[in-house]
Amino acid sequence: MTPAARSALKSDRSDWIHTAVLRGLALVAAMALMATIHAFEVRDGAYHAFPSDDLQQVLNAAATNTLVKTIRVHEGTLGLPR
């Protein structure tokens, strides 16, 4: 194998690894973002806030949603994050 071919092969392998690592990091970041953004339920035309939910997140989501404005607060103690 010529030095030029060896260099091209090494570059292709490096590009592939770089792309795979970036895709993996993007997937992890997206999953973390989804977990923090959507901790409440939207069903039956309303947001459903449960004791384990961040009530401020539910209020913010309803405020920015043009279609769903109803929030059903379920039994329990809801609070704001500390």
C-alpha cells in the first residue's frame, strides 16, 4: 500500500470515528433534554400536573401552547423547584 493510500484510509477511519462520537453525544444530549423538559402529561386536551412534577414547567408549557391551555392539578402536594 502506498503512503498516500495509507494516509487516505487513516483519514477516512478518523472521520468515521469522529462522526460516530458526535452522533452519540447528540443522542445523549437530546435524551437528557427530553427528560428535563417533558416531566408532565398532555392528554385529553389538558396538561396533567402530578405531585412529582414541576408546576412551573407545566404553567410555562400551557402559556406557550396555542392549543392546550387547561391544566388539571392532581391530588397531592405540588411545589416550585428549590
